[in-house]
Amino acid sequence: MKTQPQTTERNKYNILYYILAMVCTVAFFMHEFVQDQSEEYRFSYNTHLQSKKQRTIKLNELKESVKKSTEYAVYLIEKNKTDMAFNELKIVMKKESFLGFKNIQYFLGEFGWALGLLIYSLFNLSLAFIRKNKSLKGEIILHSTLTFIAIYFINWVFQKANDYSKIIYVLYAIVIAIIIVYGTYLLVNHKNNYINRLKGNVRSLIDFISIRVKNKYVSEEDKLEYTKDYLLELKKTRDNG
């Protein structure tokens, strides 16, 4: 029978498991819970655009007024050189771009961790099914969910332009959090049941050794020494545990 302190300690650990499961789930989508840009940034950006438009208007007026000057002819030459250099840069950037990313390094940065998560989850999911003893539903649920998350982000890498809205991400996070917490509950419940069964088996073994064996197989003159010996072994086992 579990004592109150043991039960309280066990419950504390169980709550930590559930909190950890929720935090890990939200971590995959936490960037979607934050605004892309603050109101202050958008206001400053729009103000800058308006000022830039006015500057362009005045600059064009200035250019128009000095078109016949030598300085303007020199300016056109340098402008053409700059435009050519920029066009060459765009060609190089297009060559180095990979599946909508700036280059293959950026692609691997987004794809690599999702691929690693997919391999990890599929490997553990396979173990859950081929294990000789009965597969745990909690393991299957957790690793299936991780597989879904990995596939989702791999799909995002290849379909970057067709991104989902924030509300979809929030719904994903909520649903996945519920599934993972449920899977964690099954694992924790299985662990607690296993511990309780193990304790019951140990109690049965102790009862067998201390009562049945002593009464049935140990002579009366040896019972006292036998009791001392098995109590000493139990003490050693407890101390080593």
C-alpha cells in the first residue's frame, strides 16, 4: 500500500511529465504565437515608404532639370554599370537559390532537423510495433504524432509558398498538445501500473521466503537463524536500492 508522501511525490513527477509534453509540443509552433511585426514597426515602415516616395519625386525633378549637363551624363554611365552589376547579382542569386530558399544551406537548415525528427520517430514507432512484448499505446501515439510533425514541416519546406494562416498553426498546436498529453498519460499510467505490479510481486516473494519457506522447509532449531539471515539480506537489498 502506497504511503501519502510516496503518492504525492509520484503525482508531482506525473504533473511534470504532462507540462514537459505540452511545452515540447508548443515549441514546434511557438514562433506562430508571436506577431511577425509590431505595430510600431509597421508604422515606421509605412512612414519610411511615404518619405521614400516623396524623395523619389524630388530626385526625378532634379534629374529632369540637369539632363543636359555633363554631370548627368556621367551619372547615367555609372547607373548603367550599377544596373548591369545588379542584374548579374540576380542571376547568381537565382543560380544559388534552392527550392525557394536563398541557397542550399538555408534549405538544409530547415529540412535537416525535420528529417532527423522523422527518422527518430519512425525508428521508435517501428520498435513499438515489433517489440516482443505488447506495444504501448502511449508510445505509438507519441511517436505517430512526432512523425506527423516531422512530415508537416518537411512538407512546409517543399511547399514554402503555400503557408498556412496563424489560426491553423494555433489549432495544430492545440490538437497535437492534447494528443501528446494523452499519450504521455498512457505511458505514465503504464509505468505506475508496472511499478505497482512489481511491488506486489516483491511482497509476495518476501511473504513466501519469510513465512512459507520458514514454516515448511526450515526446522524449528534453524528458524531463528534463518529469520536473521533473510532479514539481513532484505536490509542489504534495501540499502543497495
